[in-house]
Amino acid sequence: MISELPDDRLRSYIVNGITPSLSIAVGSKDEELFTFQEGTMSFVQEAPVQRETLFNVGSTTKMFTAALIVKLVEEGEVTLNDLVRRFIPEFPVPQITIGHLLTHTSGLREVKLGWPGLGGIKAYFEALYGRTGWNALPETQFAYYTAGYSILMDVIERITGGTIEAYARASLFDPLGMTRTTYDTASLVNGEFTVPCHKDRPGDESGEFRLATTGDSGLHSTAAELIRFGRLLLNRGIWEGRRIFTEASVDLMFRERTGGRHAFSAIGMMKAANNPHGCFSDLNSPETIGHPGYSGCMLWIDPVYGLTGAVVTNSENLHEDWRNYRTLLALSMKRALH
């Protein structure tokens, strides 16, 4: 029998062992419409998650790193057509632009360097910039290149003269009241955050997840705080009477940037007409933007229906089948409009 209660269907992801926890928030431009959070800190830890529990949101981080680049565009510090070498002289490939990295059209091949530990970011970049290979010339194909967003972080930090955390805090997180959201893993307090886990690979889930700050994956946040960014964009860049982004910047964030070939805007994946990335619900409009993360998280913003939502888990199992996102987004929309 199919349950008629949306919360029961959401709860089934925990009951069926797909994820140990699930936190969801959905909002309109005017208000938070509903939240749901249940479950435990991991498949082996029984401590319950709370509304305030921080989750590593994986590649959903990329939406915020990209938004900071757009903020620098707005401030006249960079353009999306600027060559990366303008800001990073040692960058090995002269043809690649900021826009190529944002849309995964740089042609660079993924490198297996792993996430750098605390204090290891300098060596990480030295190794990254020491690689010169690519799969294709820029703009000739879409090839997901996660390290590109850490390169963008390096651009942000070289332009601003500070950390990405400091720039995000001043220009985005504090104005939106995202007081718990952080790039800075060193600031995390044990017991107040979960780590990504996999039920078939139970490792150290004690709460230790001390890695260097990166721009591609590593942001920690909550579902309720993530949708504040979505609500900002639905409000055309205004939050509680204060303008955070210009309307032109918001348009840039929603606009497809690859000539319709790869369904990518300046800050994330787009559903477009045929949902090529496969993570959006059938109910989302083609104008919806968003991004999933390996830890079973996703932020989405649908300007047609005026809704934004975040699915936040600590389950790599959930992320392994993107049909889970499609279903959870549909259930979230139903629950918000119930």
C-alpha cells in the first residue's frame, strides 16, 4: 500500500536503511514552509540528529563557491571570460577561463590527489598545478572536474587577500543569518556535526573529519540554512530588505551558460527540458537549478514554482542512486504544497 502521508515516505529512507538520517527544508521567497529531520549520526552511532546538526554537504559546496565568484564579478574584480592564469600565474593550461571551471567545460581530467588534510592545502595546489593533462580542448565537451572549484577557491583567496571562509562570511553567510554554515572544518565541534558514511564501509565515524578547506566539497551546513540562499535568489537578490546580489547577478546564476549543450548555469546544474543530469524531480520546472553532493545532499531552486529545498543526509549510499534525489524532491514539493 502506498502511504498518503508524505512524512511516512520520507521516513522510509531511514527505515529501509538507505540513510541513517534525513533532514529536509523547503521554503518560498517569503518563508520556510516545512522542515523534517529524523535519524541518527551514522549507521553505527545512535545519537539523534537535530535541526542544528551540521552535515558535510559534499559537492553542494560548489553552488556557494560559484556564488562567491559571481559576487566578485559584481564587484568588478573578475569576469567569467578571464583566463585562470590572470590570477594564478603558475596555472599550467593557458586557454582555460573562470567560466570553463564553473561549467566543467575546461577539458581537464580529474586527478586522484585526495582531499588535503589540515595544513596540506599548499602542497595540494602545488601537485594540482603540476599536472598539465586534459581530456579535450576547452568547451568541446562536458567532463565533471571537481578540483576546478578548489582552483576557483584559490582565485577567490588571491583576489580578496583572505580565506574563502572570511569572504563567504562577510558577503553571504552573515547577511543571510547562516551562522552555522562554514567552510572551515577546523572550527567544527565534535558531536555537533556528522561525517559522510557508507553502511558497507563502516570506518571511523567518531566525528573526526579534519580536512583542509576546499572549494569543491567540504562545506558544512543544515537544510534550514541552505534554503536561505535559495530564498535569496527567489527574492531576486534581496534578503530582509537588504540587497545581497544585484538582479543581474541573480539572472546570471539562473542562465544556461553552455549554449544549451550541457545544462549548466554559472552556479549549478539545470534541469532543462530533459533533465540530463538526472537529479531533479519530474515536478521541477526546466528552469530549476541545483547541485547534489556525494554525502547524499542536494540544494535546488525552482523560480517558476517559487520554491527552494534542501535534502541533507550523511549517506553515500543515497547518493549512489540519483533516483533517490528525484523522489525526495517530488515528495518535498508535495509536502510543501500539502
